[in-house]
Amino acid sequence: MNQFDTVQLISLLGFLVLAVGALAGQRLQWKKGLVMALTWAGLFVLVFLFVDLVRS
């Protein structure tokens, strides 16, 4: 992992925090909020893996 991968990972985690904060602002039920947060996390992981695959 080089310095650019680290920056990319930190930015993806920051985007995830923003998404979770937006969901918390909607005052959803815990179960629905957790499902949506896990969906977002899965999407970010898929994008990260896709970008890593394309760059290799």
C-alpha cells in the first residue's frame, strides 16, 4: 500500500462518515438505518475494489 492508497482509503472513510451522518439526521429507526449504512459501506468497498482492480 503506497501513500495514494492511504489517501484514497481515508477519503472513502470520510465519505462513509458523511453518509452515516446524513442518515442520522433523517432520524430513521435503528434497523433501517443500520441496513442503509451497511449498504453504503458495501458500495464504497465495491468502488474501492473496482478502482484497485482497474489500476492493477
